[in-house]
Amino acid sequence: MGEGQSIYQIWMRDYNDLVQAVAHSHAERLIFEFNYNDIKTAKPCLRDILSELLLNYGLNILKRELGWLLSNEIINQKAGKNVLV
């Protein structure tokens, strides 16, 4: 800010990608949680298919983020291989 730039300008230039990634991850978590809670109260005839859809959604997120999860040791290689099955 010493160069006459506002905190907003610095934030948008230096942290925009990080803020976007956090917002995206937060939205994915909310989607997963809301759907998980809805499945518990859904009609019994819908629970199986909704559970499969939610599982597929979660696995797609894990597959997309697998490299980051492995490199940051959030999950181990054995768990990573199971994601790809």
C-alpha cells in the first residue's frame, strides 16, 4: 500500500487466484453437505440414486484435486490409488 495502491488492488493482483480457489472449494463443500443432509430426509425410493450421484460428485472432486492432495500429503498413495478405481 506504500506505492499508492489500495488493499483491493493488491488483493486482486496478488491473491485473486487463491481467493477464487477458496471460494470454489467452499461452494463444493456446501453443495456436498446440503445434498448429504437432504438425502437423509428423502423418500426411501430416492435415497439410493441420490447417494450414488453424491458419491460420484465427491469422487470427481477428489480425482480433479488428486495431485494436490497427494503432494501435500493430505492422503497417502494407497488412498489415492483407490480414488482412481
